[in-house]
Amino acid sequence: MHDYIIVGQGIAGTMLAHFLRQKHKKLLIIDRMHHQAASAVAAGIVNPITGRHFIKSWRVDELIPFAFQTYQSLEKLLGTKLLEFKNIAMIFDRINTVNNWAMRSGNPEVEAYVHPNFDPSFYRQFLEQVEDGVEFRQSGRILLKKVIENYKKLLQQEERYLEEKFEHEHLEIQTDSVVYKGHRAHRIIFAEGYQAIHNPYFNYLPFLPAKGDILMVRIPDYPANDKLVKHGVFIVPWKDDIYWVGSSYNKTYKQEAPLATEGEALKERLQRILKIDFEVLEHLCGIRPTVRDRQPFTGQHPVFSRLFLFNGMGAKGSYLSPFFAHHFAQYLDDQCPLDSSIDIKRYFKYFDKNKH
Ligand SMILES: Cc1cc2nc3c(=O)[nH]c(=O)nc-3n(C[C@H](O)[C@H](O)[C@H](O)COP(=O)(O)OP(=O)(O)OC[C@H]3O[C@@H](n4cnc5c(N)ncnc54)[C@H](O)[C@@H]3O)c2cc1C
């Protein structure tokens, strides 16, 4: 008998497995590594200040330090590098943004994240349309794919892993447990990312998945490989002279696989801003588990008390997942109530009892 079956080992499922494993729970993780899983293509950027109006992201003062601390402890556990601290250089391509920044820069909330040494002339050497910019600190990049792959190995060594597609129709819900193809557990937690839209128990929730396309490009002699540069798109140092460039944000996508026109559009955007030559190596895409109110979807099923959801990490899974997985593990253990801002109870009115 397992304590928990977790369906999905993206960054959300990985983090939840990690904190439940720390509590010595017996786990079974089921995943088939879907091609469009967001965690497999995301850059893993941890970015405290976002958008043209320089808004401090939701609860970053507690979420980001907790995330960095968690990935550092995972580095020790897994014996590999998973976190890169890098400043974010935001380039302003128009006067409007320069003015917006002038209005926001004195705000103490934002000021704490500003690194004083932004020099536009450095960026003008290799970027077009540089009016000005700002550099933010307390930021970085999580090597999400590496976190997941290494954690998977650990789970496999401990014989806690089933590499296959979970088929919801095979789930038996009993009064004291759930059974999936002979595997019995006290509870099951779904962490399927955007594929929750196919989960018959939780697809009543207002998921609004957003597709994101990215390019992997080679840029020999790119001078800012110690920074995460945002100039419309992000240019993120990946490995040697290879960079991650992205991403698009599309809520009305018609197909899940990469679309050539999206790849071309990204390439054109890069051509417009980069003065140096580059070569496109690969075009990939993933689908973000974004939700209507941009707050995670976690909690217990309204009728089946053995079924739980851990999802809705949206466009910020790299630093939302550690904090909320830790909190969720505490909640599952009856150590605290679930934070109401992430509890799916806020959407119970959407649940139609007659369908279940
Ligand atoms: C292009 C792009 C760029 C992004 N950049 C960033 C960024 O810089 N920083 C950041 O913080 N976030 C970023 N994100 C968002 C981030 O990727 C997500 O928030 C996060 O990865 C969501 O993780 P998840 O585990 O919930 O979902 P996923 O990563 O989608 O994982 C879900 C897992 O469930 C498995 N699964 C689903 N259904 C089944 C089934 N029936 N049977 C078996 N397995 C199943 C899948 O195989 C998958 O492994 C980006 C996303 C995209 C698409």
C-alpha cells in the first residue's frame, strides 16, 4: 500500500514528491514525459519584476528565497548543479518604457531588486534598439529538465516510478483507498500540467493553457553570457555558445506541436534585435498550465476525498512549485490548513455534481 500516487513528474510533481519523500511517505510516481510538458522546454527563469510596468510578482519575497534554498538542497541531494544565479538585464526599446521605469524606479518594493550597474553602451555593441534599461538581481535560472531527470533517477532507484501514461478510466475509488492497475494508495494527487484538461475529475476548473514556442540558437561570441537578457524576448545562456530564445504566449493555439510559422516569427524577432549572426538549431514548444486567476489550482476533489490536485503553476512554475509543494505536503499531513488563495474551493461553484 502506497501513501500517495502522484500522476505527473513535471516540476510540480517533482517538488511534491520531494517534500513527501522527506516526510518518509511511500510514493508511486507515474509519468510518460509528454513532449509538450512545460517543464521540458521552459528556461526556468526566476524573475522578481515583470512586464512593461515593472510589477513585483505575487509573493516573490517569500517564494524566491524558498525556491533558491530548495534547489540548493536538491543540488546536494542529487550531486549536480541545478541553479544559476544571474542578473536580468531588461532592455527598453522605446521612450514609453523609459518613462514607465522613471516612474517606478523610486518605489522601495522594486528598488530592492535593482542592480546599480546597468550600462546601455555595453548592450548597444550587439543589440539594436537600446534606449536604456535596468538590471535586476535576486534572479536566476533553474535547470528544470535536469532537476526532473535527476529526481526521476532517484525515484527509479527507489522503485517508486512507473513510466507510462496514466489512464483515468482505470482508477478505482474505494472508501478507504484508490487502486490503479493493482497499485493501491491512500490518496492520489494529479500534477499533470496543462493535460489536466483531459482529467475527468478536475477538468471542471477554468484552466486556460498557453502555448509557448522557443528557439535553441547558436550565437558565437555573444558578449552577455553571464546575464539573462530580456529585449522583447529572453536570450538565456544554455550551454557553451548555445542560447534559449523565447517565448511566445498563445492562449488560442490550434495544435500542440510546434508550428513552423511560430518558429519563423521568433527568428525574425531575434534578427530585429541582434546585431551579430546566429544559427537556429531547434524549434520547440510547451504548454503552460495557466489558469483564469493566475493562482495555483491545488486541493481536494469536492466529492472524492482521496483525490487531490496540484497544478496551475502557470508561467512561473520554477519558483511557485517549491514553496507551494512544501505547503501542500504540510497540508496533506494535517499540519496546516490549505492557503485559501491557491485552494480550488474558490471554483467549487463550477463543479456539477450531477456529472459525477
Ligand atoms: C515556453 C515556456 C517557457 C517557460 N519559461 C518559464 C520560465 O522561464 N520560468 C518559469 O518559472 N516558468 C516558465 N514556464 C512555465 C513552467 O514551465 C510551468 O509553470 C511548469 O513547468 C509547470 O509544471 P507542471 O509540472 O505543472 O507541468 P508540466 O511540466 O507540463 O508537467 C506535467 C507532467 O505530467 C505528465 N502527465 C500529464 N498527463 C499524464 C498522464 N495521463 N500520464 C502520465 N503522465 C502525465 C507529463 O508527461 C509531464 O511530465 C515556461 C513555460 C513554457 C511553455
